[in-house]
Amino acid sequence: MKCARNPKIQAFTRMGFVLSLCGSAIGLGNIWKFPTMMASSGGSSFLLVYLVCLCLIGIPVLVFEMILGNTTQMTPRAYFKHTRILKIFRHLPALNNTLILSFYAVISGWILLALLLSVQKALTGQETLNYHLMVNYPWSLGLAGLLFVAITATICQRGIRDGIEKLNVIVLPMLMVIILGLVAYCFGHGFLSLGFDYMFGARNVSLSVGLVSAALGHAFFTLSLGTGVVWTYGHFLAKERHKPVASGIQNGLIIAGADTAFALLIGLIIFSVLLGTHMNAAGGPDLIFRVLPVVFSKIPLGSVIEIVFFVLVFVCALTSSVSMFEVMRHTRTVRETIRLGLLTWALSILTVVSLNTPSTITVFGATPFVHFDTITTRVLMPLFGILVFGTAIIRGVLAIKARRPLKTPHASSSPL
Ligand code: TRP
């Protein structure tokens, strides 16, 4: 089936495609997960394990997903729907992205609120971020989450080239400037070597299954694999007729390289300012909402650096969330966009409420937040990864055997 493209959706330009996938890859995972994971799991020894997982599994799945999307010119849903044995998996991408986005939106809502509060702090000359507003008034988190989902949905509704591509083409160079500026700031204040030693100092680690699966899981999450994002973006790029595999590999290396470089630099910045102000290293929400605001109140030009930092985190969250929202959609009507936006928000409220009521609400021994995270990263993403691997290999082998392009279900041709 050739996807009848709505002319308003348009396709990516080649540069827009690569930048949009970089934007999807560079997200909250790079900021509050990877640096802490690396520093606490063996420094450069962990980095080595991670790079092996990235090269052996992460990048191949990334390239396979990209090529499958581009050569079939179908979304994963359309492809699965028209392939008899894969039919039952057709809702997997949408389900997976809905679950991930529902907890991603919660954190992104916090970030948006923190950004607004950091601006208020700078304007009113407060000492530290008005953190108690976030903790004591959960409704403010709910509203911020709604605003974040609304921004995400609006960008997607504008279409691929006018919405997603434009966002990424504008903000990614901005991200690069911000991050280099922050590195220069740390260097100028003599913090950089502290962060460098802490993050990269090799510590002995015993290579356990847990360590490798953590590294592999993160490689999947950070490259936005296993949910159909890369496949879907690939189908929005005009079909590569000339060497699709080579250009897939080239794009894959650029995306994985940019993502890893970003994670290392942001880790360097965070640990440099933490150690430079004698604070303990932390991770997750604690790092961003409790520790860093205190750090920002101690360093020169702290208020400005704080705003710049939260702009950076917000932008990273947004370029990632638009990729998930895009996969959730079946049609492109305004009504569907609103319906999906409200669904995501409702699920995210469930998470906020369960975390903020006096005693945390748990279902089957854990919060919905933990369940969504576990189901997606442990079950649904690996399952989709296996389907991608299998499909790509089978299509590749059949194409080589037939020595001619393979037929896509109902489609004209496909070289893979
Ligand atoms: N890669 C993003 C991050 O590191 C998150 C993300 C965006 C994602 N799209 C995804 C994760 C799809 C899994 C699947 O934060």
C-alpha cells in the first residue's frame, strides 16, 4: 500500500529528517539518567559497556527501523496490518508511545513549571526556586502537564515539515550553542576538571547481567528505539532510491554520535557545577528539582544559567515528545489530535495523583509510573525490537535471494 500522503503533511527534507531524529534521541534520558548511571556504575568502564551495546545492538536496530520505514514507505502500523503474521502487533507502536509519553509528559510538565518559576525567580530576585509551589500544589503540575501536551499536539498538527521539522531545525543548533556555552562557563570557573574526573574516572565494575541490561535498555530508550518512532520518521522521508542501506548507516552513525556526545557533555556540566559547589551528586527528579536549584543559587550568574539550563531541558523534552505523539496518530484530524492529547494528559494525571497524594497510591505493589516504565522498557520495546530485527533480516535475505526489490504488501517496490 502506498501511503496516500496528505499534501499538508509533507515529507521531511534530508537534513530535517536527521535533525528530527537527533531531537527525538536527545531527551530527558540524556540529562537525568545517563550521566548518573555512568558515574555510579563505573565511570568510563560503564561507558565502554554502553558503547559496545550501542554499536552491536542499538545502531543496527536504529538503521533497520530507518530503512524499513523508508523502503516500505509505510508506518509500522500500516505494514503490520498488511502482513498476515504481524497483524496482531499493529497497535503495539501506538500503545507503547502512549504509555511512555504519559509519564514523559509528567516530567516535562515539571520542567516547564520549573522554567516558568526560574524566570519568576530572576524577575523577583528570590534566593532559590519556588520549589514548594510544585510540591504543595499538585494542580500546578497538572496544568503545566496540560500545557506541555497542548504544545506537543499543536506542533504535530502543523505537519511534518511545518511542525516537527521546523521545530528541530530551529532548536537543535540552539541546543548546541547552549551546551557549548555551559561547558565554557564551567571551564572558565575552574569546575570542569572536577566533573571530568568524577564522570570519566575508571572504576572497577563486575560485568553483570544487570549492568549490561541497564546499558542496553538505555541504548534503546535514548535512541528512541522499539516504539516505531524511527520507522515512522523514515517513512516520512522521500524514498532513497540510491543506496538506501549506506545512507541508513550514515544517518544512524550521525544520530547515535550526536546523542552520545550530548549525554557526555551534559553530564560533564552537571557534575562540574555540583562538585564545584560541594554538593553531592544525585540523579533523577532530585537532581533537577532539589539539588540544581541550590547549586544555581551559589554560582556566579546563577539565575541566568538556571533559566538557560531549564530552556535546554524543556527543548529536549519537547523534541522527544513530538516524536512519540506523531506515532500515536492514525489520522491527522484536529479531533483526533485533541482526543489523543487529552488521553495522554489523563494518564499523566493518574501518575501525578498517585505520586502526590499523602500516601503514594500503588497498584500491584508499585505506582502507575513504575508500571508504565517497566511494561514499556522491559516488555514492549524489546518485543518491537525483535520484530524489527526479524522483519529486516527476512526482507533483506529474500531481496538478496530474489536479486530484485521486494514487494511491500500492496506496494509497488522496495529494495530491502
Ligand atoms: N530518546 C528520548 C530520551 O532520551 C526519549 C524518547 C523519545 C523515546 N521518543 C522515544 C523513548 C520513543 C522511547 C521510545 O529521553
